[in-house]
Amino acid sequence: MTADLGGIRFILAFSDEQALARYAVARGQADREWTYQTVLGARLLDVAVPAAGVPCGVALDCADGEEGMVYPPVRGIVPDEAALDFDADTGDTK
């Protein structure tokens, strides 16, 4: 599940089933069935983000206000080739 904001795609991730349930309630969709898959956070950042093909980060527990976290597509969080602040042609930061 993804959401686009300001030209950046964010993979919506949840730390547990309760966090996903809070998201469903916040969207007014608590009565529908939500399927999910357990994935290591590092795999999301190292594999899924670069595979998105567009600038992409991860929003963790996005229905939890200040308790949620946003991992933007920048060096040190995602692989350099997927980072917006890294020029793959020169190896320099932007």
C-alpha cells in the first residue's frame, strides 16, 4: 500500500496488527478485511524502495500521529541509488 505526497511515493508500513487496525479506523474502513504481510524494515528500505522506480520512502504507523515515523528517500536511510540527495552519475550529494 502506498501514498504519494509532494512527488514522493511512500510505502505505508505498520509495526503490528494494532497499528494497521488504527489506520483502518482512521480511514473509516475498519469493517473491511485488510490483508498484510510481515516484512523486515531493512528489506523495505533496501529492496522495495529502490524497486519502486520513483522517489520512494517509508511511512511507519502513519495513523499514530507523533508516534509514527517517516523515512524519506535520502542517503543514510535508503540505498544511495534510490536517494534524492545523491547523484548516481557523479557520486556526489545534491
